[in-house]
Amino acid sequence: MDFNLDTKNLENLIQLPIYTVAIQMNMNNYSFEILTNYKFVASNKETALKIAASMLNKLIPFLKVYYDTNAKELTIRIKDNYYFNCVELRNFEIFDESQCNLVSNRTRFNPAINCNCYSFVTKEQFYEHLESVHNNKTHTHRIAFEALGYGIALINSDL
């Protein structure tokens, strides 16, 4: 089989940014992002966000995410699918009321939209905090997380 490739167009395609969908997982005051190994090419961030938005409902049904208090770690169940088979976790955040500035310039802000209320933490700190808060408050050993939003992550960061 003979393929006639236009190398100039191929070079342009290779130089396009490669993205993945970042799925924001949330449970009450705790959140983190999941990156799958699903990759797509987009010419710019705006186009990448549109592609990610269209893919979100296709990716979410294959994920089941919970914190297992017995194992003391997040458990990610991935159903067989065409799009991805592994994930990476990043950007662990905890809502921290002590960091909120509720009164500013005579205007009362909703703490849910005040970015200063969220603290980025390590995965270990995230786990420790989940354990301390939920240790005696729940009879279940699984704390479920749900998809709350999405974003994009640039994979080939050299562009």
C-alpha cells in the first residue's frame, strides 16, 4: 500500500497543541482534577475547551470515584470504554473558611466564589483531612465524589 503524505501539512499537525480533558471531581469541601489518557488536537485553547465540553458527558459515565476510608486512599473505577484506560490525579483543594475574606469594600461575597477560600494541598494532606473530618461522622467506608466541571490540560507543554 502506497501512502502519499504531504510532509508540510504533517509537520503543521505535529506542532499543534495536544490536550486532554480535566474533570473536576467534588465532594462537599473537597475537590481535585482527573486527567485521562484521552488526547485530542486543537489549534487553540478556545477550540480545546469546546472539544472538552462535547466530550465531558462521554467520559464521565466511565468513572466511579470514591475515597475508601479502609484503604485510606482514592479509588478510581474505570469501566471499559473506547476513550481512556487510565487517569492521573492533580490539583487537590480543600475549602477552608478560615481563608475567606467575607467582607471587602463594603460588599459581602459568597465564599463559594471567593478563590481565597480554597487551599491547594498535597495528596497526602487531602487524605489526612478527609480522614479527620469523616472518621466518626459516617458509617460507610466509601465517600463518593462527583464530576462538577471540566477544563483542559496541555499535554505537549513545549509549545
